[in-house]
Amino acid sequence: MASPLLSNRLFLTLVPALVATAAMAYPLLKASMPLTSGPRKHSLADLPADVKSQVDEVYPEDIFPGGAYVDLPIGRVRYWIFGPETGRKVVFIHGLSIPSFIWKDVAPKFAEAGHRVMLFDLYGRGYSDAPVSLYNISLYTTQLALLMQHVHWDKASVVGLSMGGPIAAAFTTQFPQLVDDKVVLLAPAGLFGSEILPRGLNLLTSSLFLPIVNGGIVRSSSRRQLKRPSEPIDRIVQLQRAYLPYFNAVLLLSMRYGPLRGQTDHYKSHAFNGRTVLILHGTKDSVVPPRFAREIQALLPEGAKCEVVDIQNADHDFTISHPEDVLVELKRFFA
């Protein structure tokens, strides 16, 4: 049985291409590249004008109001803050491969309902830097903690989608003083086992093969795919794969070291005691199994109050396909 994440549109083409490229290029590789070779600053903001115009068609820097950059110790981060200054503060955390674009049909309308919203691109995605890192859970939680310090937010509710779900859970565990009384998990990952790992992942994420993963041959193949018509949600992933030198490695490193699996302890954390959790999951999710919603509910400590809501007939990216359903539940939960 295939891994659910391998059915994701991204990995259907990414992993075989990387394996094939690695096999062909191995004889030509004379030296390895360590993971800690220094900071990388590649993001969508760094692309040449002709390429940036393609990105702007689907994900311009000003897609949301209140956009800014901050140079944090680990790397530069793109974020947006909008909505009434007196509204409840809510941070939205996107998933593995699609940056804050995924919130385009949800976050603005949620802010119009009276909430103060912050969106940001995780390291290695969108307009944020791609530092050299193992891309483990601590990278992402530290990124958010430093960002909240920068914008002078003492506390906020957190909303996490897909991989953003376990990031929200880990953030609640590691920085409970920064998390308000409400947490939302949308199609949350974090409970996968070893079945999530593509064959050859350890080899592909080794210092020997990362230069190949990041190489021009792989990106050239991705650029050819851009000539085919595609939906905006697919287009933004294709553009990152084709033009961000570290993007493919970031995804693989996140699969090996990141929060897609092994996050049981964070969901069980006593930091959830006294908090209310809402879990939304599509009934036809082909990426993260819908059963995870109730498994996570069962993991939460007794002192947490949790509600699971099924988004009927929705697949994984239901903030795009079913934004009104998501908005109804978010508005009700934060009322």
C-alpha cells in the first residue's frame, strides 16, 4: 500500500526524478556538501524579474495587506498582519509545500469578521529564506516565537494546516505562554509512521546527494512542467520546485526530520490542559488520513476540550476547495 503522502501531487513526480538524477550524476560527484555550509537566502523574492512575473500571477508579495519582512537570526521571513488592531490575535501556519497562498480564501474574510490575523511563510517556502538546516520541528517553532517577539504579540491563538498542525501543537508545548486558549488543527499531520518515507530518502538527504537534489537538472525538469496548464495551487508548487535552488531539499529534509511523523508527545502534552481545540478534516482527504483527527482528539489530555468537525466531501486542500465551510467553523469557534 502506497504512503498517503506519496499520492500528493508533488511527490508523484519529485521523488522518482530525484532518484533517477542521483543515479546518473553519482559518478560525476567528486565532493560532498555538508548540511551546515552556511546560510542560504533563496526565496521567491530573489528571483529575476522575468521569473518573478510568473510568480506574481498566482502569489504576489502583496497578496495580503500588511506585508513586511524581518531579518531573524536564522533567516529573513515574510509575514502579513491585517484586521482590526483590537481583534483577537490569530496566527495561521501553512503546511509542507504550499506557502501562505493556501489561506487566500480564508484569512481575509476571517479578518473582516473582527480578528487580527498574522500569516507567514515557513522557512524554505514562498518568500521566506531557506537556511541550511535539518528542517526539524524546532526550526519552525523557533521561527514563529521570534516572529511574535518581533511584532510584539505577547500571545495568540494558532491555526495549523497539515504539517502546520503538528507545528501548532509543538509550539503550544514549547511556548505555552505565547498561545491563547484556542488552537485549531486543519487536516493535521504528525502521526505518520515510517511508511511516509520515500525509498532512498536517507540517501537523498545525505550530504553526498543534496547537491544533486538541489541541482539544475532536477529544476530544469520542473521548468518543463510549467509549460503545461495547471491550477494555481499546483502552479505555486511547480514554480518553487523549478526556481528555488533549495526547495526540493527542504521538502525531503522536512519529511525525514520534520513534524510529519512522530509528534504523538506534542499532541499529548499537558500544555493543552485548559485549552479548547477544534479539529477540521476533509472526509475525502487523500493525503492525511481522516482517522488522524479522532486519533489526535484521543491523544489530547483530559484537561483539554476538543471538537472534531468533518468537512464533507473535502480533500486535503479544503481551505481552497471549501473555504466557506472553513470560515463558518472558524467564526463559530472564535465567536
